[in-house]
Amino acid sequence: MTNPAVPLAEALRPQSIDEVLGQDHLLGPQGPIGQAVRTGQLPSMILWGPPGVGKTTIARLLAKTVGFELLSISAVLGGVKEIRDLVSQAQLWKAQGRATVVFVDEVHRFNKAQQDAFLPHVESGLFVFIGATTENPGFEVNGALLSRAQVFRLAALGPEALAQLLRRGLDALGPQLQLTQEAVDLLISNSDGDGRRLLNLLSMVPIPSSGAAVTAETLHRHLPALVRQFDKGGDAFYDQISALHKSVRGSDPDASLYWLARMLDGGADPRYLARRLIRMAAEDIGLADPRALGLAIDAAETYERLGSPEGELALAEATVFLAVAAKSNAVYKAWNAVRGFVKDQESDPVPDHLRNAPTRLAKSLGHGADYRYSHDEPEAYSAGQTYFPDRMASKPPQFYLPTARGLEVRIAEKLAHLRGLPKK
């Protein structure tokens, strides 16, 4: 039995590297951290991963395994003064021949100046630096510190690791708490890859006075609603919107619906998702099926009128349509190409025949002269008339290259036909 005053997750914190679950790719015999520890070498590192996967525990155990002293600081509570105190203590221990690990939890919450305060001491080898973060270090940790530390990505705990952890928790709580297999599955599912959350949920399970096994139905009545591993401004958010966009682009309606539901379930703003669907219609469907953009806009307006949950169905409908529609990024590529072209070119004057001629003076200067009104010509097309500046007219650039998909097949045929008409 564990001490009821100590949280179960703290009571079951691993006491050795071998007890850490779910991170064999880093700590196992072939893992980079495992190999380094066996040689007695401990590099400075950033441990990047979701909550409840063992970042703090691993840092503590690494220091213990190689026999280093450990100094810890949380970027939420500490500042430059606390960093100076750590440095002073590490210098004292170094003078005594003792090596130090400095562990910084939530390192992404330190600003650039605070992160820079570690640099000279990491560089000099005064201590081994271990930072822990749930955010992408490439965005949240400054480049100078990153260059002095290896980044190791920890995985969310999978079902097998969570099942092992749950067995440890049940053993610690004693034989009076038994769970049906459905209850076990529900706890594992609701932990969402977070070991700490799993043990916190387990500690809240009521023990029946009858001694019967706790059922899933009992858990549904007593446990709080599931809170997903989802940060509306962090990596999980952007990873999931990336997965949604790529599923639509890849013409997989089922995966597209899955990621849409995941994001809505995790608390993403449906209006943001509606805007992203509009973007997908313009970027990835384009003129292969011009209906896509209008349907995405209609879905966004429908959501504004209905709200959740009814309006979410319109977003789902648009998502499926975008996924199954013909795909073309020809306009997207053309727009990027022409923006780069204009940025790099000089500002050529508008040719005289394209200039506006609202006054007698403008007409006397030749503005609008020799312009041919396309509606008065066969097929409403002025064959041979140029619309680029004079410098480009002899060899006009082509930015828009229609694909061989959807409506763009017809567009390509029409452009080829018009360009092939005899020039006057």
C-alpha cells in the first residue's frame, strides 16, 4: 500500500532507468541516451515530449546513474537570480571534484536572456544541461543553446506501456481494488498517452464495499470528462491541423474527418478550422473544381448561423468534398511564382495601348492607341495582342500551368486553342 498523502504518480516514480516505460527508443540498449549512459558520458540535452511521459524522471535518473549531483529549476518559478545560484553551487561542487547536472523544467518558458545565461557554463563544461519542454525546441529554445544540446523526442505512452503502469498502480493500491477489462481499457483510453494522468485517474476510482470489480459504467459515473492532449497554441495543435490539411490534399475523406473530429474534440475553434478549409480549397483544389471554394465559404457561414454542434456538420461536409474533389495547386504555384517574379524585377511602365485614356491629353500622348477590344473580335480573343510590359512582350512568361485534372483539363485545352489562333 502507498502513503495516501503522497500522489500515486509520485509514489510510483521509477527508481532506475530500467523502470522507465515507453521510451526504449532513447533509453534502451540501442538508444542514444542508453548508449551514452553506459559509457559514463552524459551530453547536454533537451527532452521534448508531451506531458506525463517521464521527462523530469529521466533527468533525475540520468544524474543518479552517472553519479552527478542534480540541481533543478522550473522556468515557471525561477529567473536570473535562481540561475546565478545554480551556477554558484555548481562551481562549488566542481572545486570539490563533483560533477553537476542542471535540470530546467519547462525551459521554453525562459526568455532569450534567461536561456543565454546558461550558455557560457554549458560551453565551459561547468555542468551538464538538461532541459525539458512540451513545445518544439526549434521554435521555443534559442539557437545558441540548441547548438550546445542534443534534442531527444519522447513519445506519448502507448497502450502496452500504459497497461504496465496501470498494473503497477493496482499493485500499489492493494488487492481490494479490482477492475474489469472494460474498465482497464477505458482508463488507458482516457489517459491519452499521459502516465501521470492515468495514475491520477486510477487514484480517483472508488473502491466498492462489496469487493466486486469496478466496471466501466462505474468509471463513467465517477471520473471527470476526458481532457485531450491538445494545446490550442502549441505543437499538438499545429501537428493536427497539418495532418488534416495533408489528409484533404491526399484525397482521404476518412482520415480528413478523423482529424477534424480530433481537433473539435480537443477544443479547437471551429471558426479557425473553417478558415483553414477555405485555404485548402484555394490552395489544393483551385480551378480543378471551383465549387470547392464556394462550398468551404458556405460551410463557414453555416457554422456562424448554427454554432456547435449543429454547424460542425457543415464543416464535415466541406471537409469530405475537399478531400474527394479533383486536386490542383496550379494557381497556388502561379501566384507564388509571379510574386517572386515581381519582387525581383524592375517596375516596367504600362505599355501605351493598355494605358487609360480619360482625357484629351492622355489620348494625344498615345494612351490606349492601337488597343483592340476583344469582344469585337472572333471568339472574343485578340490574337497577337500583348498585355505584359514591352520588355517582356516578345517572350511573355507563363506562370499558370493548368493540371490534367478536373476542370483544368478544359482550361488547358482552351488556352492551347487560343494561343494557337493566327495572330493579326
